[in-house]
Amino acid sequence: MSKIPSNLEAVLAKFDHVVKRGSGYMACCPAHDDRDPSLSISVGDNGKILFHCHTGCSQEAVLKAIGGAIEVAAYDYTDEKGKLLFQCVRKEPKEFTQRHPVNGHWVWNLKGVRRVLYHLPEIIAAEQVIIVEGEKDAETVRALGFTATTSPMGAGNWKDEYSESLRGKHVVITPDNDEKGAQYLEEVARSLKNKAASVRVARVPETHKDISEWNPQAEAYAIVVKYAEEWQEKPPDNWRGIFHTFEEFEHAPPLSFSIEGFLQHDAITAIAGLSGHGKTFVALSIVKALLFGPSKLWGWFPGTERAERVIYLIPESTITPFKHRLKLMGLYDELASDRLLVRTLSKGSTPELDDKAILYAAKGANVFVDTAIRFVGEADDNSASEVARGLSEDLMNLLRAGARTVVPLFHSAKDFGKQSVMTLENMIRGSGELGAILATAWGIKQIEAKANVIHIQNVKPRDFEPCGPFQLIGRPNIEREGDFAMLKRPEECGPLQDEQPDILTKSNVQKKEFKSANIALYTEWTEHDPGLSYKEIREKFLEHGINVKVDTIRGYAAEVRRKSK
């Protein structure tokens, strides 16, 4: 067992008329006019240098008189093989600093130095380890015949990596009897949970601050350790209060919609598509259904209410072209009633979505964000996930502020124009982060420009079963009637790969042949058994090694019906 260095010689050099007296020394006290030495200087069992002035000067006064704190102990921290890594130095008045050796000299910091537990080689070899708060207490326990350790710099500085040195061991923690001791116990024990073989608590009597002050006989402490209680994690105050009660769930309203099967209440519904493919006109069509409701959106989706207010944020357009769009859609007069609030680029720079004015206006409103990416400000290309995470939080904040619905619009990547399948991933960039907050997402793609035919398909259902793909036609309907018309209803329309015009390539010819073969199988099966469900038909396809979605089969059915008319 190594001795604690006391640096006694350096301490004695600070006093006058030092003489040896028994196991200690006497010197003139520097805290008063002392001509006959009245200051006792001794070294305690724990290596601490003690001062006692027989005329009544305090130890603090003595230390102050000789120039402040003095080094009274240095505690070695070594690696597994005993090589010195660093020292924790104790000074009086009570103060701790750290140093590590470099080329024979001390550097007074731990920068770049590996942190380990005190007496690491001993605890690696032991089955049972006592953990205390501070090196002095560790030496007290070691003197009683136990393997003891502590972490450098005490309470608040325990690292999970220290627990790896104690994995599989039986650990007993003896905390100090104060608030910091209680905190140290909890942080150490939580870190050791599921790592140590056991974690128990051996407390010192309440009349003593710590194990060193108690300084028990070895037999007395051995009994305390033997009957130490297993540590039980202390629950935080009112921990249950952060969770919903059963009664709150009982009184929560059922799932509801502003537009049945399309726009869910208290949720975020995304619309995504290529730039220039009609996202804004589709969004304004939804706005119209909300403001003039309850009525059926595109003659298909039932509206359930008349919106109290709609907010439309569109920093991609100035006021004049957006005025033209509002007039085309028959929405312009709604601006005068304050039921439709619009902010374009002409109003100034793009505001933050967490702007207090926007959050205030959002309460009870249907909020459209066109397009959402414009509200994230300047961003590093390498921080796409951070941008998506920040945008997700901003959109969620609109719901927290009381928005009835939130509808962000997203630009799809340009290469989506060459694709024939709609998925959340190819429709919305950063969908890994954003997808989690979306109640649903609708992908759109203009498949015929002259008549403005737009294919719409659900690419992310969550709380409800969406309808199949459908198509809208804009011309001449918007100019004549101020809105889209339904061109192909959900039961008539197939997925995008079956509906968009073919590009004359070998792969498209193969797809066309593949589709024809599948329709032939579908026709054969349904003629034999007209009661087959789409799900049962899909299972029959799978039995033939053909993987097709239910929406695709629904499209086959629509095509068969059209040809039979």
C-alpha cells in the first residue's frame, strides 16, 4: 500500500523557530505576535498536515499568514499496469488541482490525459470494490482493509467509461452525508446499473459528514458493508405527471378531418411535387373548399366544416402574380374579410415560422406553407438532416400554437420527373426527418401540360386508409369555374406508372407488355371468381412470383371496366 506524500519539509520551511517535539513539531505562530513557539504541526493518519495554535488562532488564520493554500497531499492515478497518468493535489485551505508529468516536469492540467479510477490496478483484481467521494476517503477505507476507489474531481464528474472498469464486480457505495453526496450516489449507481454484478449502499452514521470523519474500526465498517442495502433508483419528483392519464385519453376527441379522407385535424399534411407542376393551384383549391365549406373537394372528398381562418405563406411569389391566382380560383374577395391572410415576397423577407405574430394568427387556422424549405434560412449543404429537423420542429410549433391543420408544400428533386413511381423518399428531400411528423403526404405530378392534368397519389398514410390515386384536370375548368374538376376518380385511376404517358424506350415497352399480361391474369381470375378482393388478388399474383400493389390492381380493375363499356 503506497504512502501519501505530505511535503512536510516544504511546509516547515514557512515557519520560524521550528523544533521537533515528540511525533510532531512546534513553531512560532505567524497569525499572532508569538515569541515562544505555540503552534503544533503534525501529520494525521490520513496524511493531512494539521496545525493547532495553543493561543487560539484558527488553522485558516495560520494558512493565510504564511501565504495561502499549501500542498498537503498528492494522489497518484495510474493505468492498469501502474504507470502514473496524473495526480490530484490536495491543498489547505481545502482546494484541489490536477497535474500530469511531461518529460520530468509537472503540467498543471489534464488536457489529453486519460481519466481513470483511483487505484485502478487494485480494483481490476478485486471482486468487491468500495466507492467513496474523494481520495482521502478512499485511503481511509483502504486502511480498514477494503479495496476502495473514487473518480477524479469528485461529484458531478463520473464518466460512464469508469463503470466499465467495474463491470461484473460487487460494488458498495459509501456517500458523504450531504446533498452532493446524494447526487454522487445517484450518478454513480445509475451508471453502474446493468454493468456491475450488484450495487449496494453502505451509509455512515448521520452524525458524521463522511467516512473519514467517522473513522470507524475495521470490524464496525465491515458490518455496515455486510448489511448494505441494494441501491434502488430514486424516481424524480412528480415523474408520473409528464405522462397522460387514462382520463385524458378518455376525454380526447376522436380522429377528425377538415376534409374527410384528405386533410386531418391537428396534424401535418404534406403536398409534394416538381416545381411548376401545379402544387400552389392544388393548395388554393383546398383553401377554397375550406373557406366555402362544408362542401366536397373536387366533388369527391366531403368537407366537414367552414374554416374560421386560412393563413397562406408564400415567399416564392410576389403579390401581383399571386393576386392573379387568387382571382382565378375565386378567392380574392376573401382577403377583405380577414378569413384569408396572405404573406408574399412583396411584404418583406421571409419570416421565421416561430414568429410570435404567426403563432398567434395560427390559433384555430388552417396554415399553408408554400414552400416549406423557404422558411429554414441559410443552410450548409452538409447539414441537410439538421435543416429537416429544424423545419420539423417549426411545423410542429404551429400545431402547438393551436393550428387546425398545417399544410407544408415541398419541391421534389428534378430527377423525379424521370421516375414512374411515387414514394415519400423520391417526393420529399429529407423525408427521413420530416416523414416522422407527417400525418399524411400527397404526391402530385402533372402528366399532361396542355390540359393541366395532375396525377395525385397518397405516398404516406398514417392514421387512416387513404383512397387510391386520382387525377384532376385544370383547363378549361379553372378559367371557367374557378377550380379543378375530377378527371379520374380513385376507383378509376391506376398508379403513376400506369397513367403517365409512355416514353418510347425499351423499358417502357417491357412495362407495357408486363401490364397487359397482368391484366389478362386479373381478368381470368375475376371471371372465374367475381367475389375476389383486391388483397386476395394480390396474394394470387404473389403466388405467381409477381409483386404488385393493391393500388395497381385497383387500376387494372378500372381499365377492365373502361374497355367493357
